[in-house]
Amino acid sequence: MQNLRRTCYCGEVTEAGKTVVVGGFVQKVRNLGNLIFIDLRDRTGIVQLAFNDETDREIFEKAAGCHSEYVLLAKGEVIPRASVNTDMKTGAVEIKVTELRVLSKAQTPPFTISDETKTNEELRLKYRYLDLRRAPLQRNLIMRHKIAQAAREYYYANDFIEIETPMMMKSTPEGARDYLIPSRVHNGKFYALPQSPQIYKQLLMVAGMDRYIQIARCFRDEDLRADRQPEFTQIDLEMSFVDVEDILQMTEGFVQYLFKKVLNMDIPTPLPRMTYKEAMERYGSDKPDTRFGMELQNISDLVSDLDFVVFRSAIEAGGSVRAIVAKQAAKTLTRKEIDKLTEKAKGIGAKGLAFIRWNDAKPTCSFAKFLPEGRLETILQTLGCEQGDVVLIVADKDKVTLPVLGALRLQVAKQLDLIPAGKFNFLWITQFPFFEWDDETETWVAMHHPFTMPMDECLPYLDTNPEKVIAKAFDLVLNGTELSSGSIRITDYELQQKMFEALGLTDEEIEAKFGFLVEAYHYGAPPHGGLGIGLDRLTMVMLQAESLRDVVAFPKVQNASELMSECPAPVDTASLDVLGIQIKETPKATDAE
């Protein structure tokens, strides 16, 4: 660099008459013989460097030797361009270069660095540092930064204290597998990476810190999907001397502040609310996308007397028969497409999919032979189904029927292009069940976590009717994505002990896993609660990105590996010996298994 220092970013060069120094990557070189133009790129944009007959010959030759992705530092006078490029912020000017430094040469990259790319994602992730040079990904990371900045501004202004909690902690069950860290000093013992700072932030309330905030890193060893990474970040908070309403109002204030500051968009409050039961009944999901209709409808009463074993057995087993109506979908949802939806329904737990497709003058019904005269017309009228529509029907226990139809609702909405872009629908989901039944273990488990406070009126049901216990828990949903999950916490150690017991934990398990938290409650704990807002998910939805990978600098792929650094990777035997660890090969499953 010698005596040159950057004076401004490339995207800031808009006024002629100034002398500037810019630095960046070469986007493109146009060598016209006696004229050379170089597009120089940094994270703010592109500016054109110009070299002509008046340019010092040594500098001209240096410019002629530049190629894509070279790193340059250039000084010169900003002058008007002969031909204005209205597509660029800097398109009215160019820099007439008087000094040029080639700071770093580059070999030809494995793909072109451009805003739009057809390069497959696997290759781009392998060379993520090159992929991150593209403007769309840089804008995403800058947006993420602005969201985190706005969070700190808002919560600092509301007297929250930012406190870091440990990254190495005791392994405690929180719904997913822990990432474990072996201890060299304490041979045979392990730390765990936090699935969330849950226990520590509750202890901070016991410590009297009153209002805690942290941009917290969390880790969960679970199967990945488009809106899930093994390591993620949440805007984590906890408040003392509050109940549900206080936390919801504080969060709504943050939503308003954030969207106004970052997107210049006004979000009206209070945000809509819906109970868990209503959300499941209407949308088949506890994180419903309310930007479109196609709500679930219960038609059990209309078909309960049919001699159709699929419907009859579902109703007799305490389940239901429910439907969704896809308006004007008959041309799109052909029999072939309905067959695909049937396979999807079976893949997520349904036994099958009944349908009514009204494409021609007379509707086609998959269970028509079981219907008495006039019943089909009654069903269509009740559902509001007209010619051109398609009805999809699932019959089973509600724990199958509701989520399956909820998933089909989203699938069909995407196929019919019903989901409006640029719209943000927030929704609070409240009154979650405290317990949910786990078929594998045949036990009741906590739907949120075991520190969640039940509603006072539900306490008598703890021992007799766990399914009736409603929690002081709440989720914030945006466009069908769960942004946050929170609750009021149990602070009475006797009640906490009772909840542990209701979850089937023995005294030994309680002491081993949560003893230090239970003991803390013996020394006085203010009423408190909080939530964690997923920073990655929030950024993804605000940007309307396809995947979390678009808003995370160095993401993992579906098998939790990072293609660029090739982690996880083996370590040498000496490192394992120090930790007292020996690798045991996992046996392969046999055909019989």
C-alpha cells in the first residue's frame, strides 16, 4: 500500500471534482487498446476506474495486466463519465487513475462472482469465502448486523443488561441431543455446548439482575432443514417481576422498533393472538402462515354415518375427518398431482388422502360410492366448494389429521402461488399444553421445557389429567416461521419438584441434572420469564430468503458438515489419548435389522 490509504468506499463515489483513494476486487476489465476500464468492487458497490493515453505508461501497463478478483488500491480524480450507466449508483462518474497498487493477484475463481449465479450450492459452499463476495450475500450479512444492532439499541434503552453466559456447561435435557466436549483435566467427564442459556438466565434473575439480554450462540445436535442449523444465534432475554403480558408487550415494542429502523415499515400493535388449540384446528400448525386462507374444516358430522371404513374408524377412535378447499385448483391439481400429495400425506403419517375434484360439470369424488343421494352436494355446500375447486380430506386421530392437512395446505399454497411476497404477518400463539405424549417412550414430556409455569387453574390436573394442563408459554410466529419461544418460569421449588415428578424424573435424576437450579430457588426467586428470538430465522424471513444458509456466514449442510473446512474431521490419536477417548466403529445395520 506504501503511502496510499483508502478515503472512501467504491459505492460512495458519486460526485465529480474530488480526488479519492478506493480499494477492492476487480469485477471486470475492458481493454479497448488505448482505453482500459476496470470495474472495482467492494461491499458497497462498483465504481469504474479509467485509464487512457494521458495515464502514466507504467500505470497503464499495470492496469492492462489486471484480471478478475485482483485486489487493487487506486487513487485518482473523480470525473463525469462519457456514457452514464443509470443502473449503477456510481454510474455518472468514473475515477481517472493517477496511482495504482496491485495488492494481490488472483487465479481464475471456480465460478464467476456475480449477483445472479447458476453455480450449484455445493460448489459455492466449498468456496464460501468467494461466494460471500457476491452482493446479495453481503447484503444479507449486513442486514443481520443491522438487526442485531437494533436489538441491542432497543433493549439497552429499556434497561436490559447484556451478560455473557458460559459456552461450556453441564449437559441437561432440553429436547435435542447435546454437543459434548470431553474434559482433559476431569478424565471421563464432559461439558456440553448450550442448547440455550435457559438455566443460566433464570439464575441471573435469582441473582437480582432483573433484565438480561444476550446475543447468544446455541447448539443442538438434531436433523437439519431449511430453517435449522446445528449452531444458531438467538436474541435471548429474561425479565423479573413480570407476567405473560409484560413480555409480549416488550417484544412487540422491539418488533415495531426493528421493522421501522431496518425496513422503514410500520408494524401495528398489539399483534394478533391465537391459542394453540385454535391454531391447530384452523391451520393444522402451531406456527401457521396466515397470509392466505384455505383453513381446515371439520366434516366429521357429515360423514359419520357413512359405510366408509376409513372415515368411520377414525371417528370411532376419537379422531375426526377434516378437509381443506383449494380454490380454482382443479386444473393445477390433476389426478397425477393429487397422487403426489397422497404420497406426501402418507410420508408424514396419514393412511391416505380422499379428495373431491370439481373440474368438469360434475365433481369427481374418491369415496362417491359410499355417499347417499344428495350427500355430496351437502358436503360441497358446507365446505364452500365450487366448480374449479379441489377438496383434500384426511381422516385419523387429530394428532395426525391436523398436522398432515397443515402440511398439505402449505404445499398446495406454494403450487398455486397463493403466498403474497413482501407481506409480514405476525402472530402470537398462546396457551400451549404443558405436556405432550411421546409414543416412543410412552411418557408425558414437556412441550417447552420443565421450568415452564402452568396456569394456576390447571395445577389440580397435574396428577390426574396431564393433558388438561395449560402452560404460561407463548411463541411468536412470522409468516409461518417460529421466531421465538418463551414462557413464565416456575420459581416455587416445591412446584418445580412436582413438575419434575410429573415428567417421570426420579429424585436422583432431578439432583443430577437440575440440583443447582432447584437449590437456588430455596434462597428466594422473583417471578420471571423470557424468550429467545431466533436471529437467523428473523433475518431469513425479513429478507424472504430461501434458507438459513443464505443469512449465515459459514453454514453447515444437511448432514451438519461444513464443506469449506471439511469439518467435522478426524483428530490424531495423541489428542484422543490425552482425553482418554478411543474411537469405536459404529456397527453397520444388517438386512435383518
